[in-house]
Amino acid sequence: MTLWDVPGGQSVIVTALDAALDPSVHSRLREMGLEHDHAVHCLRRGPFQGTLVVAIADCVYSLEQQIAKKIQVKPL
């Protein structure tokens, strides 16, 4: 399952980042806390397949669909 598949209000654990991600994007995601075994809470999805809003620790981020689909997760 990818982060994009997670419904609003649900928490998950990151299992992997796609190896095909651009190195700068991969690095930024890790800086944000999207790393193996870290918890992510999906807050909401924007209308019309818009951005995905997630909370990681005490920070809130918005991710585009193409990035969220490259983050593998499992239920908490």
C-alpha cells in the first residue's frame, strides 16, 4: 500500500521509499521524517485528487500524488 492509498484520519508506518525517486526528493522526504518505521498520520486529501496533507511528529506537510505514490506504508 502507498501513502496515497491511506484514507484521511488513519495512521500508518513507512516501510520504504521508492528507489527510483530523484536523490534530492528522497533526501527531502527523509528530512521531513518519512523514513523506515516512522509513523505518519493522514489528515486529509485535497479535492479533485489534490495534495495529501499528512502529520509527521509535530509538523504538517502537503504531498503531491506522484510523490505520495512512491512511499510504501503499512497499517499502524
